[in-house]
Amino acid sequence: MIKSRGAAAPFAVWMALFTVIPLGIVVWFAFTDDGGNFTLSNLSSIVDYAGTFGISIALGAIATVICLVLAFPLAYTISRAQGRVQQTMVMIIMLPMWMNFLLRTYAWMSILENNGFINQLLRLVGLLPEGHSLSLINTNGAVVLGMVYNFLPFMVLPLYSVMAKIDNSVIEAAQDLGSNIFQVFRKVIIPLSVPGMLSGITMVFVPAVSTFVITKLLGGSKTLMIGDAIETMFIGQGADYHIGATLSLVLMVMILICMAVTGMVDKGEEDELS
Amino acid sequence: MHTKEIISLKDITVSFDGEKVLDGLNLNISDGEFVTLLGPSGCGKTTTLRIIGGFVFPDSGNVFFDGKDMADLPAHKRQVNTIFQRYALFPHLNVEDNVAFGMRVQRKDKAEIRETVDHMLKLVNLVGFNKRRIDTLSGGQQQRVAIARALANNPRVLLLDEPLAALDLKLRKDMQVELKNIQKSLGITFIYVTHDQEEALSMSDTVVVMDNGKIQQIGTPQDIYNEPQNAFVADFIGESNILDGIMHEDYLVEFFGRKFRCLDAGFDKKEPVDVVIRPEDIDIVPADKGDLTGTVTAVTFKGVHFETIVDFKGFKWMIQTTDYYPVDSVIGIVLNPEDIHIMKKSEYSGEFGDYSSYSEEFDEMANPEIDLTEDAAEAET
């Protein structure tokens, strides 16, 4: 056997330099004032941002649910397809990810703008009078759309990889024992897909909650999410590293709590079934 | 034996990707019967089972259950249950919930479910395993859970797709007996798919031998073994020496330039036929007293008997004998009329039954004693 303990050393150094130490710096900023003295005032001033946290979590959750609803049947279809069809479908899912994230979001801007593709098209066919436009951009809807568009593959892929492992004969056995298609899904496919769902939810919800690019480009100044709030605390006038660090820390704790809750839901489901 | 038909397949044809898997198959199965579909892989036996189960729909032909056409009936509405090749147990459920699955789908009464689960676990010798997780069970135990799960639904017909293939030999033998007992005590129809001829012979009321998407022979195990209808069946079920012969008249056949009495009749005069002689039916006598004489070219000890390959004028026979005859000894054989089975010529004639290039592909253990290159060289001289 090859000795493997030393092999992880470069990664350990990497983690220490670029994750553990910066995290320590964030914590230090969150609990100190400008003079470098310990304080809890940063933490108490977070109350002002309760609304921002609320809207971030709400929009992130809505986007996650939409992703799950869209991805589940899609992932199932891919997992049951023949070899070559399956590979092609997975590639199509991945295709948008080969394009730059900013580019994709800018593309949505030009589609949703007041003089964008959709409004121009509606005017052209006469569904909108000249000079009027539907306000599509700078809405919460546009933000959710941007999240779903950008993060959908992160829901499809873990679901697909778990579902691909479900043996066809297990599905046939359920049918054989009298289950119709809905019962097969409810009693066999969904319970067996739970691990994929959980990693999909995590992989969509976490970046969705903390995004600031999507809100900035598609939400305008109307929607302020926690990511945007953190950004303004580190860049430009009125920057306050202490508040910014505290916001980051609180966001991190909230995400950890959300993940723990989903983990418990999974466990509860298992207990109920067994 | 019941005589009422429960399942009837009429003129079933199925193709996958343009390749015919079943070709005009007709099969009637009686209620309460243990029927085995036997054949090599790719013969269409599993497809036949899946048609009955409702997982494959034929291109043409009809499936009748109790006289009613099941053409459009999906799997979940059929009164049959399947035991799948790799058991296909639900990995997220424990033993009890696996067994109860079908009854819960049918929204049966809770007390009734509990009672049936206990009864089924008792039937398959798994009392007390209710709460065990599937992945903590051995292959044999998983097999039993699969049986309990299928039977808990109280099916009229149980379909078994090579259920014992993954078990080791000893366990397989035990399970054969157990399955047969379960079938007898419940009195339901079993349709059993296997490629193992011994399994088929020892368990079945009726054996259906299949090859190339067609039924080659249907009969009792004794019929199939003693009166094979063509060279394929003779070769697939046990060992056979198959020779070219000519039927001179009823009860008189000629091969190797000699005439022999036999028990078969109903052939045309001078009709070319295949003659089957089972290796265990041949009596060895001193060379000067034999109907035919030959030279021993190889001997393998098999425990119960010696498998002796004997060269008769360039055609090698297999003879099973309890006496040891060393290589190169010259022996004679005597054939009694009941040892000789006559078959009509078929597409399989000439393909099987000559041990000149004998290899033990169907045996589990390789045999170092037979030197194939030496055999081939001898066959040429």
C-alpha cells in the first residue's frame, strides 16, 4: 500500500493559507471595532439587515424549489435513457455552464430590458402599444429567473447521478407488486433519490442566497440581497469591513443551519420509512 | 394435475432492434403447474416471462389469462408476481416493509398486513427478520425475502427469472427443494426460467425447451430426457451421442453400417434420421463380443462414474461407466433396443453429439486429463 498521509499536505497548506486564516480574519473583523477592541455592536447592528436576509432566503428558496420541480422529471428521463442519448442529454445540460456566468446573465438583461428582445417582439406583433413596455427587468421575478437559469444544472446533475444508480428491476418490481406510475414515484423513486435531492438543494440554495451579480444585473436597485449588502461594505464609499465581516459570518451560520435542517428532514424520512 | 388453462400465449412474435427474439411462440400453461422455460442465453425464455409479467408487449400475437386477452393490461394490473434475477428488493425498506409493499399499495387492512407478513416470513424461514435492513442479508436470505414479497400479494401465477443463478451450488440445491415445496403447498402456478437443465428436470411438471426464439420441445422431464425431439434438445439436456442413421423399417435402424433393433416407428422407409444414444445407457463388453468396437482416447474420473471418450471409426462417443478402461484399450459395446432413440432430421442435425472436439464448456471444473490437441491429431489419422 502507498503511504497516503503525506499526500494531503499540499492541500492542507492551501486550506490553511486561503480558507482557515481568512476565515479567522473575518471573525476578527466581526468582533472588533476600528480601534481593534472586542465588541458585539457589529452583531447587534445586523438587526437592520433582517429584511435583506429575509428577501435573500425567500428568493433563494423559491429558486431552489423551481429548480427541483424542473430538474426531477428531467433527471429521471435522462437516467432512464439509452447510453448515447443519455450522454448527449447530460452534455446539453452542461452546455450553458461552458459560457461565462456574467455573459449568461447579461444575455438575460438584453432579453428582459424595456427595449429588450421580449418587449420589442410584443410591440412588433402589436400586443403592446408603441412607447409602452412590460417591466420585466429589475423585478424579483427576474432575479429568480436568473438564479434558476444559472443554477439548474447543479440540481440536475446530482439528481441524475443518484437516479442512474436505481436499478430498472427495482422499478419493475414496484409495478409488479401493483404500483401505478405515481405510486412507483412516491414509494420508490423519490425515496431513493433523496441523497441527490439534498446535494442538489445545497448546491443551488447556497450560491443563490449569496449571489450579488444576479441581483445587480437583473434586480436593479430594487432588490437588495445579502450578497449586495456585503459587497457595498467592502467596496466604495461607506465601506465598513466590520459590518461586512459580520454579515458574511451570519450568512454562513444561517446556511449551515439550513443544511442541518435539510439533513434532519432526510433522516426523519428514513426513520419514517423504516 | 389440473387441466384448466390459466395462461395461453398465441403466436407471439417479438423483435428488438430488428432482431427476432420470439418467433411465432405458442404455449399453454395449466393452473397449478410448475412449468420451466429452459434454454441457452438469448433463446427468448426471459422475454417470454416478461411478456406474461407485462414488461414486454409483443409485436404480434395474444396473451390470455383465464381466457381473457391481456394485450393492453399493464404490469401493475396483472394477477402475476415476479421474482427477479437479482431479487430487486427495495434498498430503502427493511424486510417487513419489502414484504408488505404490495399489500400497502392495495391499501389492505393493517392487521391483515401484519399477519400476512408474519405468515410469509415463516413460509420462507425468516422468522424474526422483520426489521432487518436488506443490505445486512446474505444472498440466500435476500432471495427468500423476494419470494415472500411476491407471494404476499397472493398471485395466481408466480414468475421466476433464474432466481437461483446467483447462489452457490449447495444453497441452490436446498432452495430448489424449498421452492418446489412452496409451490406444492400453495398450489399456484410457477413459471420458472433457467438455463440449468438439471434444475429444470428436478423441479418441473412440464419443461419447455427453447432455442432461437422458438419452442423446441414441450414435455415432462422424463419425455424431454428420454425422447428428445431433435439434436438440440438431446444435446442441451444431458450428454448425448448423436449419429447419422437410416430408418429401414419400423423398429429397425442402421448406423455405422450395422442394423439395430429399436423401439421407434412411424418413419418413412429409408428415411435419414438422427440416432441418440445416452452415454449412461451404453454397456461395455470385451472387444470380440461387441456390436461395435472402438479405442479409448480419454478418461476422466467424475466421482460417480468415469467419463470415457471412445473412438469408433473416427467418430467419438462419450460413455459413462463405473469401470475403468485405460486410454488405448480396445473395447466393445452392446446396444439394447431401449438404448437407441430415433429423431427426425432437423436444422440442428450434425451440429451436436460428436465428442471429437469435446470441451467441457458446460462443466464447472476444467479437466486437465483431456488433451484437445492430441485428440484432434488422432481424429485426423
